[in-house]
Amino acid sequence: MYSLHQSRSRMSSKLQLLLLSLLLLLPMGSANPAAPADTIYYRNQPPDAAGHYDFEFQTSNGITTKAAGNENGAVGVVQYVSLEGLPVTFTYVADANGYQPSGDHAPKHLGRQLEYIRTHPAVDEAQSRSL
């Protein structure tokens, strides 16, 4: 019988392999990021009975997104062309350990925001709106 640690490690390895596969399939965009965008490619596989899903799309202004997941978590990659014309790519894993973005352009403040959300109680929206 696998321990919980072995099971998570095995799941993490599969997610990392899937993420690497998605990353290698991304084209490098070179379109004008300020131009209006048209959808070049769109594919969406909604969750099946076991919870497995995936989607991807690409736009004419250089945005590409791919993601896949199941009941154990998700992996994805986002790529776009910056206003300076530089390709920007970041990846993420979302699993039992939370949302984990990575890449040179992943928002640095995101970790602090996620920690704040994790450590503070949820807002009662109805009460908040009545104030």
C-alpha cells in the first residue's frame, strides 16, 4: 500500500510531466499585443465522469493557454507577448499544496495574496454589501 507521501509524490511527478509536455507544445508568439485579437484555435474538453479535463486556446495577438487537470489538481501554462515584444511564459500547478505559479514573470505578490486569503476568514458578501 502506498503512503500518502508516495501517492502525492507520484501525482506531483505526473503533473510535472504533463506541464512539461504542455510547455513544449507552445508556439512562441510574435504578434502585436496591442492589436485586437481573434481566436485562432480553441479546444475545450469538459470534465468527464472521473473529473479529467483539458483546454487550450491561442489568439492572433500571441496569447496561448493550455491546462489540464483531474480531481487531484491541475497544471497549466500561459504565454503572451509583452508590450515590449518579449515572450512571457509562466506555468502553474494547483494541487493539495495550493496554487503554485512559476516563471520569471509570475506575479511576485501572488504568494502574499494567497497566504492572506488562506489565513483570513471569508467575507460575508451579503453583510458586506449592506454596510
